Amino acid sequence: MTLAVVLPVVGAGVDELVGSGLRWAFAIAAVLGAALGAAVCPQAGRLWVITAPPLVVAVVTVVAGVLAGTASLQGSKGLYTSAVRWAVDGFPAMAAAEVTVLGVLAVRVILSERGGKKHGA
């Protein structure tokens, strides 16, 4: 499960090293991490997996912005401007990761229901 959190961090690092801001590597890594988390989570942990992508993406976006020095944390105006930028930068990855989690969990539910029925009975 930790790999599901580490992947977005690595993706953000790759994007920052390339100098493109948080773009494709981050989004792809967030989707892969979300898919991995949804694929291996126990049934009791599904609620946590559903709520995790927005939180993980938001935290990684903020930390990447602060570490890259693109965020102005001086005064409330700078903080508000940075928060809007983080939300805009992180939203595509957040939405894609959330859709992926819901898709993987839906497939798991469908497969488990089909596996529970006896064929030919």
C-alpha cells in the first residue's frame, strides 16, 4: 500500500526535475498508485481507498510547490494565490486517480459477484 503513495511522489519528482511543473509523470503515477491501492485493498479498506487519491494528490502538490520554490507563502494573498495554483495543478491528476479507483473497485465487485454464482446450477 505504501507504493500507492510513493508512486505519486516519484512522479512529482520526475516532473519537477524535467522542469515542467506537475504534469504527465505526476498524473500517470497518481493513476497507477490509485489503481494499485484499489486492486490490493481488502473489502474493509475500500472506503479508505476511495477517499485517499484527493488527499494524496493534494499533499504531494503542495509539498512539490513548496520544495520547488514556486509557492509564495508570504502573507495571506500569497498563500491564497498558491492554494489556487495547487488546486488547479493537482485537479487533473486527482480526478483521474479517483475515476481509476472507482473503476477498479467496480470491476472487483463485478468479478466477485460472478465468482460467487455457480454456473449451470
